[in-house]
Amino acid sequence: MVRTGFIDHIGLAVPDLAEARSYYDELMPILGMKQWFPTAPEFNYGPNGTLGTQLFFYEAREAATYSRHAVGLQHIGFAVASRAIVREAHDWAGSKDPACILEAPQNFPQYGTHYATYWLDPHGFKLEAVCHIEENV
């Protein structure tokens, strides 16, 4: 029996589902993702046109302060098809809140062919758009 696996889905609890839905409804199409099960109140996004890891959002049932520096989720990286999409995601995030940008689009050679940008969403989750393809010249 062959055992090849990947992460099917990740669930995130957020303090405000409406705010998260508004934010991610704009962001996810830029990253090539769509809603698969648009049922209220929870919602999700997954790859548009293919199987892959999905991201589900749930209303937090307990009040807590999130920190990417504490034990738990450090960040979520979204693989995109081109460096232009990395730049588009950066521009979009910066237009929402310039202070949310952690790293402008750039090469991170310590991770191989890794061109990425990092930013924080409204709930403090660190997000990354990354392309592993060299720039077309």
C-alpha cells in the first residue's frame, strides 16, 4: 500500500467571522483559491480547480489573545503560480493596512528558489505568498 499524504485542511478560530470573511473573500482569489463550501456561519477556501489543502474559518468560542510567537500556529504560506502574484498579494495587503507588511516581496535564498512576501491579517495571523519559480525574463 502506497502511503502518500498531504494536509487536507486546517481550521482557524477567529474572533469575528464577518470580518474574516470580508478580508479573505478579497484575498483568496488573488492567491488562486475559492470557497468550496460557502455555508454559513463557517466558511472555507481551497485551490481553484484542483484538490489541495483547504483553510476553514470558525468562530472562536473562547476569548484569547493570539500570538504567532507563542506555541501554536506561526504562519500560513500560500504557494502561488508567479512572482507577479506575490507582488499583487503584497500590494493588496498593503492597501488594506500598510503597517501589516512584515517583509516586502524578495528572494529568500536560504529556502532555495523562494520569492515571498509576509504580512499580518486583521486577526494577527502571519500570512505568506510564495513562488518557487524563477522570474520569467
